[in-house]
Amino acid sequence: MLQEKIKQFTAEIKSFVPASAADVENFKLKFLVTKGVVKALFEEFKTVSVEEKRTLGKVLNEFKQLAESTYNSAQAQFAQVGKKLEREEGDLTLPGEGFQLGSRHPLSLVRKEIVEIFKKLGFIVAEGPEIEDDWHNFSALNFPPEHPARDMQDTFFVEKKTGNDIALRTHTSSVQVRMMEMGKPPFRAIMPGRVYRNEAISARAHCFFHQIEGLYVDENVSFADLKQTLFHFVQELYGEGTKVRFRPSYFPFTEPSAEMDISCTICKGDGCQLCKQSGWVEILGCGMVDPNVLENCGIDSKKYTGFAFGMGIERVTNLKYEIRDLRLFSENDVRFLSQFETELV
Ligand code: DAH
């Protein structure tokens, strides 16, 4: 009996691998304290026969030594780790400091909100590269060769290549082209991303900003679909009752083209500084995809029609949060950033 127990505990001690100082302490509590295993076995030893005493005495003493030496070396190991940590990390017994949670960037919040609205309408999210070639950024989108937007004034060129310059994209409309080239209609997608323009930085202009492009191409897509989609979007984003109006405009890649205004979110149409007393603020450009663009992307413009729109996320965010200086978005001043809701998910 006693012999059996010694054998079992010996095996246990030999396989003991402490992972923490707490394990070492538990080892001590189990084996070495007054009510521990070692003491108990010595008590039991008193009750066995004289012959057994002769054989087991030595075994028991060896067992005791094993328990003690295992404990001592484990303790030494963790004492050293503790000291090393103390040196490197300061006093580990002090209560933790707790860290401050960040908040989402306002542009991310608004982008997410816009994306969610269109997702519910069945739009998928697509992305394209920020470094683009002339074809995707301009030519395929029906920009005439001498169009002022290709000018050095507006575009950051990366590499001049005859016939197909490489540049930082000036708008997310380039993603439309990539999408249409790659697949077959129907297309229903929104394409958020960063764009670049060679502009002096001020409260009202920046050399980079963010846009969301929308594209819907299928059979029988009409301007009425465009209006209804954007009207729904505005009701969702700015609240029921927000008015919209479409003004004729021009973009090379849409025909007809329009700009969409919404009733001023600040004065609700009465006239204020933000809307320059007009009661309306412009939020996006849109139109029916020009047949030339469809053909450039290998889509039969006799069979398919589509609408597209593009909006600046900064502009939408400014209206929502009444932010008046674009530079705030990229300065990373926590006094600005911490004013936006914190999302834990
Ligand atoms: N790409 C235009 C810009 O950067 C915005 C735009 C206007 C996009 C009309 C469109 C559109 O898709 O139909 O100013």
C-alpha cells in the first residue's frame, strides 16, 4: 500500500512542469506543508511492519528529497522570471492602468453608413487601384484628349507613358470601367475609395479625399430608376422629408448628366451660411452611363443602359456633422477625432 502510493506520487512529481509561480505554490501546498503528502506518508510509515520499514525507509527518504529538490528548482526558476519582469516592466503588482478606447474616424462612419444603405438595395461593394492608367481614369470614360481634367494642374502623374500615362486616380469612376471590363451585366455596385488631385490644401480643398461611386447597368435601366434610388438614399441618410432636386450638368461619361442637391440640412431650406442662402446644397453628380463608355468596356449599348453617380464622402460628412475645414480629416488631432461615436464592434 505505502509502497504503491510512493510509486504513484514519484511519477507525479517527475512529470511536474510548472507553467507559472502559482503552479509552484500549489506543488508546495500539496507535498511539502505540514498537512501535505510527504508528512502523511511518514505518518503511515510508522504503522508498517518491521520488514517493510527496512525496505521502505530508504525509498521514502528518497521520495522526500525528490519532492524538495523539485520544489526548490521550480521556485528558483520562477523567482528569476519574476525579477527579470520586474526589471523590465516595473512593479507587476500594481493595478492595471486601463486603456482608452479609440473612436472611428468620421469618414469611416459615414462611408459605412452609405455602404449599408446601398447594400440593402442589392448593391455590392467593389474596389480598384489608387494608381491608375489613363485608360481607366480618363479615356474609357469618354474624356476627350484635350479635356482640362487631364491637365497637370489636376492630376498627379506617376509615370509618363506615350498613350497611357500612369497617375493617381482623380476619381472613383475608374472602378466602373474595371468592373464593366471584367464581367457581364447586370452590374449593381458601389465603389468607395481615396482619390487624389493636385490642389493647394485649404479649408475647402485637399490633395486627397474620398469618393463613393455607384453603378447600375442592366436592360431597361432608366433615369427614373436613378432618381428613385438616389431619393431613397437621401431619405435614409438625412432623414424622411429631405428634399432633392436635379440640375442638368455635364460629365463626359454620362448623358444626360445631372447634379443632385438636397434641401439644406442645417436651415432646412430657409437659407443660411452653409447653403449660401439658397436653401440647397449639392451632394453628388450623376447621369445615364454614356453609350460610348459601355462600348469602351465591351458592353452592347443597344441592349444595356445604366446609371452612375459619384459623391465626395468628405462633403457628405461635412453636412452631417457641420465640419467646416477639410484639413481636420487628415490631421489626426484627437480633440477632433474623439468627438465621434465609439463603436465596439
Ligand atoms: N467622377 C465625378 C467627379 O469626380 C463624379 C461623378 C459624376 C461620378 C457623375 C459619376 C457620375 O459616376 O455619373 O467629380
